[in-house]
Amino acid sequence: MTIKGQYRNIYQLGYPNQEVKESMLQHLMGAFRHEDAGKSSSIAYHIENAFIANDLDDVFERVNGMFATIPYRLFENQQEKYYHSLVHILFTYLGIYIHSEVNTSKGSIDAVVQTDTHIYILEFKLDKSADQALEQIQDKGYADKFLNEKKKVLAVGVNFSSKEKKVVEWKTLEL
């Protein structure tokens, strides 16, 4: 880490370069999976390609493959934010733009992922339904923030199961 800024006695830390950032994220993914950091690279490669191809079925199947490697005791008493943080770290490692907890005038979007052609508005639910997540995106007008973009905007409702410890349902809606 390196000091990126300072205000009084508060220091802002950051990565000195992209290679160090990628290495750190790779080690974090390895630590979450309890595996060698190098084994996370192939998963990242496949998920990135699936996102670029707009193949969300493949994205979430591979996310579930990652979840399957996490020891069950790490899932005990977990909340929606646990799953959300794992997805955030994974996508950040991919080098795909993700921004979590995006504030709007009517609420907070769980995550926004951008590729060259699409903006994905992701709403996560735990033990509910993908339809409820899509309804929230529509009811809160989360897409309004992106109306002037020249990309397709897709709402993505994602439901995690605390019992199955994976994504059990996802649905998309073009906005």
C-alpha cells in the first residue's frame, strides 16, 4: 500500500499500481476460497468472458462454482451483505467496473457493473426472489440515473439461498 493523500491525521491508502492491486485481489480471492491464489485466475477469466458476451447464466454458474469452494462454516449466520461482498471482490478482481451501494435519489443500488456495451443494475436478495429484486429496481427508478448513457441498461435480480449457499435464481429485464 502507498499513501495517496492526507488530511490532518487521516491518511488515504491505495495501491501503487495496477499489478499490485490485481495481485492483492487475487490473494483475497484465494483466501476466501481457501486455495492457492493462482487458482482464482481461471475462474476470473471465464466470468469476465461471460460478462463480455452478456451470458449471465454462465456468470452466475461460475459464481456458484466459487461459492461451492467456500467451507460451510464461513457461511454460518451470514447475511445478504456477505454474498454481496464476495461478488464485489470477484468482479473487482476481474477488472470489470463494479460499484457497490450506488446512491440515487430514491435509494441505494446494490451494485452496478459496466462493460463496453451494457450497464447491469444488480439487486441482491437473500432467501427471497429475483422478482422482488427486479420490482425494487423498477419501483425505486434505479435505471433513471443511466438514461443518458449510450449502453443497454439491464436490471438483474439475484436471489441467494442461505440454505443452499449459492445463487438460486437470477432474472434480467431490459430497461
